[in-house]
Amino acid sequence: MKFSLIYEAQTTDATRAGDRKVFDDTVEQVLLAEQMGFDVVWCVEHTALTNYSHMSAPETMLAFLAGKTSRIHLGHGVICLPPAMNHPVKVAERIATLDLLSHGRVHFGVGKGGTQQESGTFGYDLATLNPQIDEAMYLIPKIMTQDEIEHDGEFVKIPKRPVHPKPYQDPHPPMYLACTNTDTLTRAGQRGMGALVLGFGGPDDVAKKNEVYRSAWNTRKPEDQVGFRPHRHLAALCPTIVLDDGVKARQIGIKGQRYFMESLAHWYTGAPRPDPAQWSDDITAHDAAGKAVIRTSFASEKVEIDFSDPTMMLLNPNHAYGKVEDCIGYVQRLIDAGADEILFICQMGSVPQWAQLETLKNIGTHVIPHFRKQPGTRRAA
């Protein structure tokens, strides 16, 4: 099992000062995460998505982190492959360089980006990108392993050229595909790639996606393999805030997740921008029977959660919010659902830095050691 962090550089403050803070905060967290035993730090790539994600140059962020760290691995989750956005030759050169400088700590995910807002920035129609992404993802590992490359494709043409350097890892870093639906999970399995499941669906959804992925993997054909390093691995997103005060953790986490989901909905569906200034800091209430609950909303969906009942809390598919034991219980459910790696995300819009740092300390001190000490019982049969 791997225990990792993933960053969007999400911020409620889109000013220059806000950008400085979110990047400084991320560096502080990653340095702590290395000390606390986390395995990988993943950075997404998004362009022109104000507030939702300011992580538009992950190659720069990861290179900076490589120089600041010595152990933690560095993941592109993922590089967007439209050629005008990231040409295959430049991707191969950057990945190899980062792998050399980090002494083989790179993980290489690929995808197309999620919105027309992003694709249109580079002159593309999102709906037509799949063939271009496919051509690029098959081409890049060839560039990283061949002495010279020559390619006359539909979307990319490269005259015969040597491309340097070659990666530290032989033949190249492990490759992953961003997976949000059945089609992408099937492609990841068929092509022998790791699957980055970047949705908020929770353990039941992860179990279904794991079944699709493993089935496709088990029936894959050699001619469909992307790259030269088959990598069966499913990583599952786990939004989390873990504090000594479990109720406070749930309040902060659910409010942060609301910001995440509503800012996502703004760019994906045209919904209004989230306005956390209008949200109450105290989202606790009481139901008709007088029981303590949390009331909030995700986009148009109204949600009521009984945080006094641990059994009911586990029914919330978006829950790893609370005390250490709450987080351990939820992570175990993800492991039982088939996850090989837990992608913790706590940098969600309105979540303050102190809560994120305390979360990393609690996960590193209690959650990761809990599973590392029980290798024979981590996953149900």
C-alpha cells in the first residue's frame, strides 16, 4: 500500500497574494509529508480554472520539490497531452530530466484535461481530443527509450532526431491514466497502465471501478500496451481532515469539499462560483429528534450527516473527516474496495493551513503506521 497526497493548488483567493500563499503552503506540507512517511506527492495540471486549480505548471512545482526532498516520490497526476499544450518531445525530455535529478522518484500520469475551458485555451475541441491523446501517450515512452525517434503520425510529426536525456528508471517511470469513468478505466487496464481514480464516489464506487480495471487488465493484449513497463495499480482519491476534535474536522472538511465541488461545477457545468463568505462557519444543527447533525449542500444537493453516529458517518461516501479512528476506518474500506494507493486530499479551498498540517501529522503518526504494521490484514480476501 502507498499513502500519498494530491494537490490542485486550490484557493479561495485568486490574487497574487493568494497564489503565493497556496504554493508556499503546499511546499510546507510536502516537506512535512516526507518526514511523516508519505510515499508520493501528486500534482495535477489545469489551465484557466480560477480558484478550482492554479496548478498549471506541475513540472516546475515537482522539480522544486525534488530539490527540497530526498525520499518522497513525485507524481504527475496528470500531464495533459494535447500537442499544443505539451508536445510529446518536451514531455519526454522533462520527465527524463526530473527522473534523473530525483534519482528515479518520478511517476508519470497522462490525460487530456477535463473542460472545454482548458482545451479551448490551446485551440482544441475537448470532444475531439482522444485520438491525439492516444497518439501522444504511445509515442512518449518510445522517445524516452529509443536512441533516435522518427514519427509521422496524424497529429504529431517528428523528423529523425536524437532526444536527450533518458530517464533514471529503466526503461522509464511507471505510467498512469487519469480515470473518471468506465471507458478510461477499461483503457487503463487494456493498456497495462496504472489507474488514477480521481472521483469523490467513495468505497462502493471504487470497488466497481476496480472490478472494471482488473477485468480489463486480465484480458489485455500485448499490442495494446502503452510503454514498456506494465503497471497494475489503482490509486483512489480520499478527501480527508483528521483532527483531535472530530466534529471540528468534519465541519472543516465538509465545508472544504463543498467549495471543491461547487468550484468544479462552475467550470464543468456553468454553475455559479462558490461563495464561502456566505456560508456559516458552524454547519452543525439538530434534527427533529434533537440529534446533532451537520447540514450543508454540495451544489444543488442538500446533505444532512449525523456525526454522533459512527455507523451513519461511514455511510457518507465522501467521508474521511474526523478523528484518527474515523480515517483508519474509511481508508480500510478503500483498501477493501481494491485500492493500491490512497490519494489523500486536504487542500480544498476553504480548509485552513493549520488544519491541513495537523491532518498530515495525524495521518503520518497514526494512520500510516497502523497499516504498515499489519501487512497481512490490510485487505479483505
